[in-house]
Amino acid sequence: MTHEMRKWHISYQRTIEYEVVSCPNLFHPQNGALLSIGKKENTRRFVVVDSNIEKYYSTEIKDFFKYHKIDAKILTFPAGEKNKSIDNYLWILRELDMFPINRRDEPIIAIGGGVLTDVVGFVASSYRRGVPHIKIPTTLMGYVDASVGIKSGINFNSNKNRLGSFEPPKKVFLDRTFLTTLPKRHILNGVCEILKLAIIKDTSLFELLESHGAECVNSKFQDEIGALILDRAVGAMLEELEPNLFEDDLARRVDFGHTFSYGFETFHDTQLLHGEAVLIDMAISAILAASRDLLSKQELNRIFDLITKLGVVLIDDLVNPDLLWKTLNERKYHRNGLQRVPLPDGLGKCVFVNDIKFEEIQSACKNLENWTEINDTIHEY
């Protein structure tokens, strides 16, 4: 007796919808924006707050939930990349399980930088196979990059973001008043991601940074031009992310600066912030693009002039051709067997290359050495 093979084909399309909303003074008692998602009366919220934010806003956050008669469990999460770990992921899950929330109408709230929103997003994606969450970025890096997409994750086995998921939030609230508490280094850390978008996608944003970037850094983006730059950067990021939320297409313009930076962050994690690693990568990538006649010398000079003008420190003494080559080969696994390195094809445009050779990297590293004293030597390249 034979049994015929049968197969069933299942097809289901899930609609992904969420909003990114600019909303100042989010925790003012009269501001109800945060309660626009979920049940509003006789309700609970599980809230995870970055320890740096807790120092400045603990009373304001507690008073907000008290004013609205919400039973809030507020968990303080230790700041820093080293805490993006499986131990802290499990710790949050245990705390959440001891403070049960309704599965659909009591969203988890994440208040902090990209590390925190990534970890809490992963918690939300895995607890009861998925519960709603809201993200409130409090760093410039989170504001323009980490929080506005749907990626979540933790570091694992000495690899960044090796465990994670795609989990859309219900909403992302952008309140730039949080940026006033940031040290200048962390403002500049986020500026590197804005610069990424300016180089690879938006020449108008690049020109705004040339004209007003330094003063916006000094004001921590609290002035009108600062708000315009932030809105333009967030809009550019979302334009790139929306048609490719689940990264089905692995050739991503927003990966500019995120090829070699992976190695810098892995081996020099105690010395570099994410944006600082991205900046080194962008410098190397821009030199590679110039060596292939994709960027003119004038355009390359404008990039390095802008880095200087913004006051971002280019930590080039960590650059090592062997590390860059090793990282490039590791990224090929992440990008399904191809390099898929985004390089600027003139300012505001991008191409992807799959044939970078070790000798090119050696040459680019050598050329970067010539930029150690950028103000004096940039036009000698």
C-alpha cells in the first residue's frame, strides 16, 4: 500500500503599522500622548528606565503614572553596551512575569537609549510570544536610529546583536528635551548616524550640517534648526526602513558605516561608542569610494571638513587592515555570502560593491593615517 505525498501551502500576510511621533514634554501630567496606546483606566504598565534617565526624571515619571492612577512597575536598567546581555534579558523577563500585564492592552514602556530599547523590544517579542511595547528614546543615537525601526536584540557569545527579532512597537515617542541631559560625547555619538544619512542619501541634510551642525551640537538640538535636522534625519531613516522592514533585501543604504565598525565594536568595545566606530568605518569607506572614483577629491574633502567642523573625534589609531579584512569576511555571513558594502557614489547617492580586496583596505588605512591632523592635512590627500 502506498501513501501519496501531500503538502499544504500556508500564506498569511501580517500588516505592520506603527507611528513615530514627535512629542515634547511627554511626561507632563497634562500630556496624554503616552496613554493613547492601551487601556487607560484601572490599568498597569511595566516600565523599564535607563539608569542615566532615572537620575534626572525619576520623580517626573513616577508622578505622571500616579497622576493618571496607573499601577506602574518601574524597573531601572543599568546603562551601557555591556548590559545588552542574556542575563539582563532574563532578569527583565522574570520581573515582568512577577508583575503580569494583560496581553494586548497594557504595553511595556521602554525609556532609554538604543541598548535599552533593543533589549526591551526583544523581551516584548518573546514574552507570551509577543506583547505590545512603546519606545521612548532618550539618546540622540536612539532618537535618529536605534528606536525608529523594528529590530530588537541582545549581544551573545561575544557577538553584537547575535540574538534578536523583528518586533514593531505600537508607537515611538520622540521627545528631544531628553537630549539636554546628554554629555557632549553622546550627542556626537548620535551625530555620526545623522552624518551617515547625509553622506549616503540626503545632500540637503549634509548642507544643513555644514551650515548649522556645530551650533546644533552646542545647543543639543534644542533650537529650531536642530529640530529641522532631527526631523530630516528621522524621515530619511524611515524612508529607507519602511520598504524593507524585515531586511529581505540585504543591500541596505543604512548599512553605510556598519561594515568595518562591527569589528571595532567587538574588539574595542570599552574604548568606542557605536557612533564613533561608525565614523571610522565611514572614513575608510569614503576613502575606498574615492579610490574607485566614486567620490571626487572635493567631495571627500567636504566629508572630512564636516567631521572636523562638527567636533567629532576620529579615533584612527585603532585602524588595522587585518581587523578590517576579518570583519568584512564575517559580515559576508550576515549578508548571505556577499560583501554588499555600501559606498557613496557622490554625495547623496550610493552603490554596493562585492569585490573589495585586502590591498584596497591596506591602502585606505594608510591614507587615513594622513588625516591624523585633519585641519592641516585634509587638502593634501
